[in-house]
Amino acid sequence: MDSVSSLDSLAPSISPAIVQDTQAWTTWWDPSHTHFPWQPTATQQALFIELYAAILQGNRQFNLTRITEPADFWEKHLWDSLSGMLPWFLEPPTHRLKAIDIGTGCGFPGLAIAIVFPQIQVTLMDSTRKKLVFLDQVIHNLGLKNAKTIVERAETLGQQSRHRGQYDLAFIRAVGGASLCAEYSVPFLKEGGTAILYRGQWSQDEAGQLPGVAELLGSELTQIQPWSTPLTAGVRHCVYLQKHDPTPKTYPRAIGLPSQKPL
Ligand code: SAM
């Protein structure tokens, strides 16, 4: 399977009500609030609002996300997606990077990252075609040149030579347990590349198991960044795995095995 074509037009409808509802976002991006050393440009802020409008509209047709209130959307989709990029806010990439967002759903974290980092070419991957039909239309409407979609399962794509070992960054949020996320993401990385696992709570069990799983896949758990979300003080953790060796050919295992029998 490959990139999908568009269905109905989802031309963004940015009503005055949406502009009004998202006005607070401007102040929320303040670094004292986000803890990022960064604020969006006017163009990036406009793209975030356009993305929000498109998702509200797409939700009617595709049932994409339950996070639709303006404050929730800002915190749980935009801020949360960008939280994993703190190291790249601190040291912006000086050359083009390739990234893959595994199980992107309605585009998070990958689409928010593509808006902020034009030097990162982001592949948005998901096994559900209808979500990517929607995302293709959004990418077109927002005029994003550095994002594209692929319909496939992580277990299949991670074994294909065009994708295996080809990415500098792999993002994965809300797709499954930490071991599954590692098995899905690390095979896509080049040696030296980084997988960012977006987690909520971080349990003792996960802390005990993940370093061994990371090693098995040819990577090392290098950092666990705890976060408190800026509006509701929710618990988040961004977990970073850096690849140092090729992943053994047996990973990712066949479809279904990573979830049925996590490493
Ligand atoms: N990452 C998005 C987010 O955080 O908002 C979406 C999370 S959603 C709960 C999980 C997504 O992962 C779904 O869109 C599902 O289709 C996709 N997914 C689950 N297993 C997958 C697999 N093996 N390969 C590709 N996509 C998968």
C-alpha cells in the first residue's frame, strides 16, 4: 500500500468563532508556560488554527479525535506533540532530517512537528486508510511540503528496505505499551537515530523492562523526560531510545505478535 488519494474537499473553514476560541493560544505559547525555548511565528500559529479547524470539520466525517475543545486541543495535541522535541528546540537541526510518525491517527505528533520544523521531512504512517485520506487533504490545504502519508502496518513497513534503517527520528504516541512502541519504532532508525516514545505515566515495570528491550533492538534508553502539562498538570514522559547497531532481522515480528507477546 502507498500514499492515498483525497476524498471530499476539507477546505478549512476558519470562522470568527474559531479565531476567538483560539485567541488564548497566543499567550499559552510563552516559554514560561510551555518550558520550550521557542514560540510559533505568526505563520505557524495560523497553521495550527487551520489544522484545528480542519480537524473539527473532518471529525464530522471521520470520527478522528475526542480532543476538540480549544484548550484541550492546544495542550493534548499541539503542546504534547512538541514536548518530545525539546532537544531539537535547544539545538535546531542544521540539515534535513527524515522522521516517521508510527500510528499517527489524525496527525499527532507528526503534523505538529512538521509545521514547526520545516527541515524535518515527516512520514505520517497508520494502518487506517480513512485517517490518512483525511491527512492527505489537510497536508494539501495547509501547503505543507515536508509531510506525506503511508498506509501500512508498522510490522510490515519496518521490514521493507525502503523504510527499514532509513529515518533519523521515529515518533510514537498512544499506540501501545512501551515494549511494543520500541519494537515498532527502532527498526525504522538509522544508526545514531532517535525514537521518541510519548508516554503518560511511567511505571516501575516499564522502567525495569525497557532498557533490555531497547538493547535487543540495537538501541539504548538514553533519557526519560518527565513533564507536567501546562494547563491541567497532567503527567507525561518522553522516552528517548538511541540506535547504535542494526536491529536484528527478526524485529519487528509478524503482524500481531508485538502486541500479543510484548518483548
Ligand atoms: N498517535 C495518534 C495520537 O496520539 O493522537 C493516534 C493514536 S491512536 C490511539 C492509535 C493509532 O495507531 C490508530 O490510528 C491506529 O490505526 C494506529 N495503529 C495501531 N497499530 C498499528 C500498527 N501496527 N501499524 C500502524 N498503525 C497502527
